[in-house]
Amino acid sequence: MKSNFVRNRISSFFEERKIKKIKTLRRKLAKETDPVEIEKLTQSINNLEHYYQYDICMSDFAIRMTAQLTFGTHISKGIHPDSRGNNVKFQATFIYNEYVGSHCLKTLELDANGDASALPLVALFDYIIDDENELTLRELLLADDPRLVGCFADDLELSEQYKKRFQDVLTGEVRELATYELNKQLFWVNSVSSIENDDYICLIPLYPSALTHTFYQKIVQTRYSEKNKNASTKRYKKVSGQEHYCSINDLGIVSLGGSNSQNVSQLNSSQKGRHYLLPSLPPRCKTHKIKPINLLSNTIFNNDLAYICQGGLDKLYSVVKAQKNVYTVRDNRSKALNMILESILDIVSELQKQPAGWSKDSQLEMCEKYWLDPKRVHLPDEEAFRAEYEKGEWVAEVERRFALWLNKRLQKRFPHIAKDFDDVEYHEWRRNIRRTLRYRLRHP
């Protein structure tokens, strides 16, 4: 591919724009009956024919438009649409994995803003010149590709000047950085003695347009791709051939630029001013109010406990329904049991914080009194209680009660296969709580 081919491709870009504009005017001309308007439309068409001659159009793009547009990965107008501060081109040379930011992207797309009449320059930069390698004029300019020699004008020196102007505006190199009164300014301390020494640095945040545009595209491609929409439709209609689909909930939307999104930047305009935000709310912690122990009940392994463990039980029920002896199912079974045990131990922990000896007035079986009221061993006149507690024989009885309780929940939920929950399952439940109880006794 030589410079004449590059020139031909740029000519095609100009021709496409000319045809599109003239086509619109000719449609209006065909319907017009007013001689004055007909003359105006005819003159406009002639002006376009003249303007889109290669040398004239290229001169306008290279001189006027480059002066009226500024490019950057971080833009000032994203902070305030009336800001006249500089845009900045930034590409991180380090990797900092603790936070997500522009540094996470290998390449950052350039954004542009300025006079709206100069935005066609952005389209020219994004026009594909090398179809085989899908290289745009922007990429050729930034790489200073030798195939660009002499492609912008017949005069080699003038062509080089145009190329240099294009490259300068793309690199975003600004000799004198300027902020604006509508930009935010943050004074950041440089040391612990910043107040005494008046030692601060002034930070002027710019809008990370390249990062937010990449994120916007990821969300759109994920949510609205044909594959995802088809999978969602199949799931909704409950037809055969269902597949997994991605659902992104609770997205926030920030609108930049109002009705004139183009005023903020070219990328902002392509998004119609919409910018997505992921929810950053803290997780909702589910807490269980500890109900007073029914002093007439002889165990905590009852329906109240089943209600508290409902999340883990539901997960276990779904594993039983799966009826597949595969790794993922076995792994889910283990997770369900852990959820149940965590819920139980949360309740146990709260009961163990009650005043020592609270279990004296309850009807709980002794094994559960040892388990739920361990501080009672420190009370005077509780030598017998302490001795039995320290023997640890009560642990086996608690294991048995838990296993029976869990088996009964499963048998009640699946009465048609109740007999399947035999001694094998019973011993599995016992092993699970045994490990947990032994650990808690060693690490109270």
C-alpha cells in the first residue's frame, strides 16, 4: 500500500460525505417550488461540489479543524460542559492492580471536543485506510507510517506540514497546560507538616472519557448482544435450547451535556450523553434477631432454627433436586452445609454471650446446655456441670441431634424419597458438624 492508495482512501471518505450531504439537498430541491429557495439549494450543492475537491477539503481539515478540536483521554468538559480547560492524553506506564482505572487498559481511545463543525476530523481519523489489517488513519499517523508520505498534498513539503498538524492534535501535546474556573481543584497534602509548611499540591481532576467509554461499550455489548438477547428471550418464553445469559442490575446513569451531548465530547455524543455506573452501595447484611429460648422446649433443633437456616436449606434442596454426582453439585452441597452451619453458629454465638447460668431455668437437654451455656462452668456450686462439660461426651449427642434434625428436614421436603436419606446421609451430616464443633471448642 503506497501513498497514492492512502490518498485514494481519503478521497473516498470525502466523496462519501459529499454524496450524503448533496443527496439530502437534492431531495429538498425536488420538492421545492419557491424560485428563491431553489436558487439557494442549487448554490449550496455547487458549494459542496467545490468544497469537497481534495486539496480544498484537506486544507480545511488540516488547518481549521485541527485548530478547533482538542483530543485527549481525559477531558475537561466532562467535569463541566462550559469548561475551557485543556484535555490531556494519558497512558499509564505502570500497573497498579488495587484500584480500577485508566491504567488498567492497554490502549486508551482518544476523545475530542471543540467546535462542532470540526468534528468531521474525528471521523476522518477513524476511517479505515488499510482494510486488510483494519488500520485507521489515526493509527497510521500515530505510527508515523511511511506510506503517508505525500498523501495529503501534491507538494511534499505541504503534505508533511499537514501530517505534522494531524499528529500534533492527536498526541494531545500541550505546551502550556491551562485549567478553567469551572474545573474543580483539590489541595492535597504532601506531608504530615503540610499545614505548618504550606506544603500542598493542587490536583485538577479531569473526566476519564476513554475509560468510561470502554466501560459503556462493555455494558452495551454484554446486555444487548444478539446472543444475550436470544438467550434471555428463550428463558422468558421457556422454550427448548435454553442458555445462560447475563443480567446487569441496579446500574446508575449519569447524563453529561443535557440535550447537547456533542458539546461535551465526541465519545459522549456517541453515547447520547449516557454514562453507566455500577452500584457501589455496601452489602445488605442479613441479621437474625435471637428469639428468647422457649424454656419449655428441650432443643434448639426445631422449626424456628429451620426458618433461620432457610437460605442454606434451600440451597441444599436444589442440590438434592439436581441428582447428579458431579463435582459442581458436590461442591454446591458442601457450600449449602457450610451456610447452614454458619447460620446455626451465629445463633449459638449469641446464646453463649448470655449471662452465665441462663440455661438453669430452661428445659433444654443437658448436652445442649453444655453447648449453649459454657460460661456456667465458672459459677460456684456448678462442679458437676463443669465436670461433665470437660468430659466432652455431650459433643457426640449434639452431633446426633443436628444430623437427625437435618435428615428430618429433607424427609419432610422430599417425602417421595424419604427412605433415601439413610445412615449414609446421617453420618455425613454428623461429620460436618463434628469438624465445626471441635474447631469451635479449640478456638472459642
